[in-house]
Amino acid sequence: MTVIGRNATHGKISAAKLYVAKSVYCVDNVLKDVSESEMVSFLRRNGISVITCHAVKPRRSAWQRHRGIIPDDRVAFRVCIAREDSSRLLSEELWPAHVCVSSWRFKKRDKEDRHSEEDTEAEMETHDPDVVLSDQVNDENSCINSHDCDNTIIYEDRSDGGHGSETC
């Protein structure tokens, strides 16, 4: 069990770095000409602290996966944000009609499959036992082995006034 303190600083006893919990989402069905930097700008303008944002292959239906079809009529993004901003990101009013935002589905991998190209693709089937949703990542009971989940903790570097953060 891990506990992260929330109380005010007590004199000399304080954290060396600020703890930032993260959540990861898939933003899908976005126009093809939207870039990663445009997505980051949109999110930041709407008060969301973006840690990382990467273009990924759009989610596919089961029949598309079965036939090896990769949609080329839209783009998707893997967005890592500060967990405290999740409710803002998941607000229907934030997004244009028909843009789909959902929890990122982390695929469980074997040690040999660590750097597979499939890591960049958001999977669609929710009944797949090899898929861990991003909102389950920090739940102690959701991951059998630590390598099965992305359970990264982000610490902000205080030396620059808390404006930067270490890698996600």
C-alpha cells in the first residue's frame, strides 16, 4: 500500500518534488489535418495540464482488425494528462460533435513483445482480458505483475518553479 500525503508542509519536513498522478485517454475521430501541437494547444486553452500527446492509429472495429484495415479518414491521439483534469477532459461540452474520448486501453504484453508496433494502437474490445483501462492502472488489484500496467508516477521539478515535469 502506498500513501501520498496531502497535508500542508510542516516546517522542514516536506516533499522534495510534487506528485502528479496521471491519466491516459484516447481522443479519436478527429479530422486528419489536426496535429499533435494543435491538440495540445486546444487542451491547454481549456485548462487541461497535458503531460504528453502522441498521434496514434485510430481505433478499429473487430471486423476492421480481422481484415487488417487501418482507417485513414481520421486521426486519434494518446493524451496523458494530470489526473485532476480528467473531469474537464471528459466533459461533453468541451468536444466537437462526434469526437470520441475514452480511457486508454493498455495491452498486456509479454517481455519479448515490449516494443511491438501494436503498443501505439488503441484497442476497441472491452471484454478482452489482456486489456487494462487507464483508470484501473493505479488500482492495486487491477494488475497482477507490475510490467502489465503503466503505473508511472510523475514528479514535477521544483527548481523551475514547478512549471516543468519529468518524463511520463
